[in-house]
Amino acid sequence: MNNELISLAKQFRISVLYDGKIPAKDNLSGEEYLLELFRAEAKARLNRATAERLKQARLPCDKDFKDFDTDFQKAVSREQINILAKLEWIDSLFNLILIGPPGTGKTHLALAIGNTAAKTGYNVFFSMMDNLIHILKTQEISQKSASRMRWISKCDLVIIDEMGYMPITKTEANLFFGLISQLYQNTSVIITSNKGFDGWAELFGDSVLATALLDRLTQKCQVLSLTGESYRLAHSKKLF
């Protein structure tokens, strides 16, 4: 390819030219070929943007709605899953709280939403509660944590997994409350927890703070209580 063309392609960031992914010309006219070139570039940019959102989301795996077993987890209907999958509730700044014992599908559902949202064009961040607390505590001294907080501030959806499994201090509870207050009416939040609302006061060590948290989270919110035994235990494979 002409060196000047390559240079101009890089200057104008037309990646399909300098990456060697030029569409076949075949019998296309000049205008038709230019249209195909721009379509290829638009697709490449969309793919790169999606890959970057998925990277920033920090989702641990690619879960899907179709793999969620509503026959096993009868507390969630296929109709409810279809509503969640449309993602319109994110635009309306609704929150989602998933409560239930370990292995009942809370994280699976949260990850399916997160993956779908990131691939659709939403900025997403996923974190387990203990890691999120670490980010909040170290954002002033860690460039990595500060970067995570900058991304969170841009997010349409923040997913907080396994809230309630690890004890937290009063300082940590206040930091978490500060984050939820920052996200309030700006970002949709998904929380998965093994503790019902009546256990939040004990978790945060402060009934007033717990009430204030719930007030912000549940103003526009869907709460799903998942029940039953652990899916992983029920479907675990035996050696003999």
C-alpha cells in the first residue's frame, strides 16, 4: 500500500487501512467501495469499544440469561428475566437487589446483566464487596484504585457482589455509604447479598446508616429473593 496513504490513514485513525483489513473491491464503484470501507471502519471501532468496555467492567466470566435455570430457581420467572434483559430499567436508573443463600443464582444473574449491558453499549463495573472496599480505602494512595474510581464515576451500572459475606469496619461502612450516595440517581446499582434487609444494620454496625443506605437504594428498585439449595451442590460431579 502507498506509504502516504498509510500515513494519512493513521493520521485520521482509519484502522482498516493500516491494519490491512481492507474490504474487497470486487466490482464496486468508487462510491460503493468508499461506503464499504467506512462500514468496515465503523464495525472495527464498535468492536474495539465493546472490548474496552468489557475490559473495564472487570466481569469474571461471560454468563448468559439463557443459561439461567428457572426450573431450578423458581423464585425468578422467565418473564422477569426477559424484563431485566431489555435493560430499559438501567436508563430509568432503577436498582436491583438480589438476596438469597449461596449458590442460588444471584451472581449468575448479575453477571448476565453486566455482560449484556457492556456488549450493548453501557459502561459497567463489577466488583466483589471486599475488593470494592479495598478500592475505596486505597483510592488516595493507589493509582490503580484511583483509576477504578474514575471508571465507576462514568458507569451506567455498578454491580456489587457478595455483600455481607465479609465483616466490615465502621470506617469501611462510611466509605461504602459515600459511594452509594455518589451513585444515587446517577447510576443503576446491582447488589447481591446473603443477608436480608433486617441483617443490614448488623452488617454495617449502624442502624441509621443502614436505613439511609436502604432509603437510597430502594427508592427505585426491584428486589428479588432467591430461594432453595445451592445449584452448584445439586449439580456437583462425583469422582465415584
